[in-house]
Amino acid sequence: MSVSDDAAPSPLAGARPFWQTGLGRRLILFAALAAVAFVIDFSASDISRLVMPIVGFGDGTEASIFDRVFLALLIGGFLTLNILAVRLLPFVAQVLVVWAELLLVFLAFFYSFDLDFPYIVERLPILIFTGAFTTLYVSLVSIALASVLAMAGALARLSKSGPAYAVATFYISFFRGTPLLLQVYIIYLGLPQLGLTLDPVPSGIIALTLCYGAYMAEIFRAGIQSIPRGQTEAGLSLGLSRPLIMRKIVLPQAIKVIIPPTGNQFIAMLKDSSLISILGVWELMFLARTQGRAEFKHFEMLITAALIYWAISFVFELIQARIERHYGKSDLGR
Amino acid sequence: MTTLWTSTAALSLAGLVLAGGPALAGEVLDRIQETGTLTVSTDPAYPPQSSQTPDGSFEGFDIDVATELASRMGADIAFVTPAWEIITAGNWGGRWDVSVGSMTPTAARAEILDFPAIYYYTPASFAVHADSAAESVDDLNGLVIGTCGGCTYEFYLNGNLEIDAQDVPAFEYLVEPGEVRTYETDTNAFDDLRIGDGDRLDAVISALPTIQAAIDAGYPLRVVGEPVFYEPLSVAIDKGDAELAAEVARIIQEMRDDGTLSELSEKWYGVDISTVQ
């Protein structure tokens, strides 16, 4: 159905089929949610054990079809009412409430694994101060170096010099075309064959820089190419040199296009840096694995690491939004 | 040609560490004595051989043996933690000096690394889920069995285990698996077996002490029958340093003779597995 139907109800509005009316749509939402709850089957689950005694249908430990249908309807109804109630709030409040609800469900899911919390607390310091610190440090250095490399790669890719173009496209093609894990191995195991024996951290930083430099060169190229040629031509007709035009006219505008995907790359790198754990670098993923294996408590450590990665990414999402706002000042009218 | 290439590389990379190719005779030993530090690779994924404590230090049988080795060489010890396939790739280039990592000296590995001294013999056993009906290893024929990829247990399941060492206890291939599933390490196979009998795996094969450590940690597993083979486990060094090999062999023999190895074995495994069973 089209938007105009909502904006200005036509005289035919009363003739709309039932499933397009407000009540009809809510019933469909309810039926869909209840169907999902039925398929998942909450009978004899923790929820069942909690709810069934309260409503007076047994103790909820039995996996009967009645329990299954009843709980499906109950959960479907609850979720529908929840969605309808949330929609009465202002938009920002809607987002916050739904985030909080999802987070709660998420944590309850982890909690249901019966984790050993003292084990986690005891190992939190090394996971954060050694693991997360190393991850951040490696990622920050790599993204900084990759940005420089990417700019060189993008300019070479756009240049009229044959060798520069060839080197840039060869580099981009190889490092985009092979797995990062393989590049990490090649750099760590291969360079010593040439007489250059690097430590794990520099090897890892080189691998991440080369790989992400290749992806980001394409981002930078696209950003530069998004600025109309007419601007360069206008600069030339004013007698400006090409480097000056690039620096003062094209790049300041291209930055705005480049920033969002670059932030995206950084968040991806935070997680891809876990690949250098094979070199024995004590980043977050390495420590999560070895600490979990010490007493066969893998899940405790993996979930903790997941939450730490997520928290760091979240902070960088906020920083990215702020930078975007800064470079997007010219678009305030949008 | 090689010389030319090396010198070109040396010129262009002047100022950087140069250590290509196999270790030269005595080179590693000289470095250990010069720096006063023995750098040992360890894979802290295998309690009770090697695991990491909450403060980042290491503990286990391999760790104690390595520490004793260093102290008898008159050196301090330092550990590095490269992945298993990085260690077994060889050409360490001086990044670390020895591996005290419960490595079996297979024929294939002996082409890449040197194995100067066997320091204990670990029993390999099958384990099943606690709910399994299997009573002996014969009951495991045709089943889905999990283990580490590229390790001696996989070679055993596939019937191509060749151990390149003297005094290897004779063994037979007792089980014909229906399917072999390999994992990054054998403890990952334990996680699949614990889900339930036959859900993902019917059985695993691993070192008996590792299985025991998992059972002690609450895994619902059960050892089936007697160990199927005993594998000698050796200190490994980069190829080509005979002086270091001799020194390591001398110290390990000394530790065996004076009862240190037996004592450490009792401490970590509850039994003495430092000699052939």
C-alpha cells in the first residue's frame, strides 16, 4: 500500500480489507510472534518453570502441547503489547527502551549458560589490561599506517604514470585477493627466508597495514573521484597547481565521503587483529582462548572477550558519529 | 645465486636483524650463553603440560622441565607462545631457542626440526561421553571420532603414524573409525563430545593426562580401555646446531638419572611416565 493512503485517507478508507486496518495488523503481528514462540517451543524451559506455577497450570517442567501453545500465545501477546506500548513513546525513548530490552534478553541468554563468574572476575584484569590494550594498540598503529599507505595507493591508482598505476593495482589486487590469515603467515614465516626476522607484533602490524591499506586505497580513490572534475578544471583555470588543487580543493571535500567507511574499516580491524594471535601476540582473543583452556572454561572467556570487543567497538561507533558530524557541517540543511 | 641474493638483501636491509636459513653450529648455544636467557616456545592450550595462570605466567609439566633445563644451562627462562603450526614450520630464525612442548618426533617433523632428547612418554587413549555404551576400544569401530588436525592422534586414526625415535614402544592400529573429525586442538573435540553421546562425536582420542584434566574439570567423559599407544615426547630445536643438541641431551639425561623427571611427572600426572612403560 502506498504512503498517500496513510497521509490522506480517501473516502474508500472504510472499505480497506481487515488485514490492512490497525487492529488487523496488530493481530497479524501477534500471530507471527506467537508462531515463532511456538516453533522455538518454550515448554519445560526456564520461562515455563517461572510462568506456569503463577498462572496455575502445573509446575511448567512438563513438555506438553498445551504448555507449548499456551506459552506461545502468552509470549506473543506480551511482545505485541510491549511493541505497542513502546511506540507510544517519543522516538529516542523508543530506541533506548528497545536497546535496554534486547540487552536484557542477551544477558539472560548468557546467564543461562551457568557461567563461573569468579573465574571471569579473576581473569578480567589480564583480559583488559594486556589483551584489550594490545588489541587497541595494534589496531590504532595499523589503521594509522594503513591510512598513509591507502592515500599513496589511491593517488598512484589515479595517476597517469604507468608504473605507479601498475604497482598500486598489483598491490591492491593481491592484498584484497588473499585471506588476511594467510598474509599473517607469509609475513611472519616468509620474511625470515629473506634474512629479515621480525618479532610477532611488528609482523602483525605489517600484515594488518598491508591488508587494510589495500581496502582503504579503494575507499580513498572512490572518495577522491566523487568530487566533480569541474572543480579541478576550475582550479586549473585559476592557475593553481595540481598538488595544490588536490590538497586544498579535492581532499577536504573527499574526507567527508571517506570518513564513514574508514571508521567501518577500523571497527573491522579491531576484530581482525585477533588473527595475529597465531603469532603468540597476547591480544584479547589469544588470552581469551588460553585462559579458557587452563581449566576448560572456554565459554566464560569467549563471552567475556565478546563483550569487551563489543564495548570497544561501541565507543568507536560513537567517536565515528562525532567525527562524521564534524566533517558533515556543510550539510546541516539535510 | 643464494649468496648474491643474501648479500643484496643484507645491503638493502642494513641495520635490521639478519638470521636467515638454518641455525649455524653452536650459534644458538652461544647466544643463550651470551644473553643468559633461554627462550622457550610453549603452547598454553594443554593443561597439565602447559597452561596460563590469571596473572599471565605459565604452569605445567613442560613449563617445569623447561625451567629446570634453563637453570642447568645457567640461564634465565623466557616463554613465547607462537601457534603450534608456527613452531612446527621450523626456521625459527632465532626467535626462540628450544621447544619444550610435548612434541612427538615424527619422521616428517624430523626433516624440519631436530629432536635431541625425549623427556617423557605419554599414553594416548580414547574417551567417550559418560552416557556411551562403549566398553572397549573394539566398540569404537565405525564411529565418529574427533581429535586435533595434523597431530599424532590424527595420524594414528588414519593408520599412518610414524614416530622417528629410538625406543618407541610397539603399537597396533586397534580402531577403524567411521569418520575422523579434526579440530584446531584436541580439547576442542572434548567440547563437541560433551554436548552429548553421538550428538556431534562418538569418541575422542587424546593424551590420557589431558582427558583426565578435562574429567577433573567436570567434563562428562569416560576413558575407554587401556592406552592404545605410548608416544615419546621430545624437546625440539631448530635444525643444525649440534652443540645445542648435545647440551640439551646431556641435561635431560642428567635430569632422568637424578630422578628430577620422575619427580615432576609425579607432581603433574600422579604417575611416573618419564620412562618407557
